[in-house]
Amino acid sequence: MMAEEHPYSLAFEKGGIVYVSGAAAIDADHNPILGDRECIEAAFEALRSRLAPFGLGFEHVAKTTFFVTDLALRDEVNRQYVERFAEPRPARTFVEVSAIPYGARVALEAVAHR
């Protein structure tokens, strides 16, 4: 699944493992989604939509990486992580960055397996 405006795949499968590129919390017009809860929900929804063409869901995710522009988003990420992932939850990295494309506040990448 190649992004038209980018020279990379939004998600790519190799050897039964699906690698999902960072999905920024933006709307269809590339505007950032700003509310704490809403931007994290949007990142999870973008992840879901990138896994779906491979017949995968959150239960197939083994590793996630969150990129946020504010570490204060951690509590909301944790709350939604628990809602979406059953035990044992995927490994996770949580990183504060200075900027995310399109002015987004959060981006989420993942590794999933069949």
C-alpha cells in the first residue's frame, strides 16, 4: 500500500510481518486533529485502516511507537492503549519530538504479525 504523495509504503508485508509507517493524527484534508483524546483516537484509527487490507487488527500488533509533540499526552495514550490492546499488550516506545508532519500532535507506527 503506497502513499501517493510519499515515496514509501503506508504499510508493507514481508515474511508474515506487517510494518506500518507512522500514521499522523490528521483529517482527510491533512489538518491536524488537536484535542488530546481525539488526536490519539485518530492515530489508532489510522493504524486500524492500514492493518485492515492485510486482514489484521489490533490483536496482531506486536510493537508500537508513539511520536508526540507533548509528553503530557502519555496518560491519554495509556488509557486508550489499555482499551484497544488485550494482555499481553504490545511492546511500546513513547517519544517526544519537536514536530510531526502537517502540524499533528501524535503519530503512531506499528509492527504486526500474522
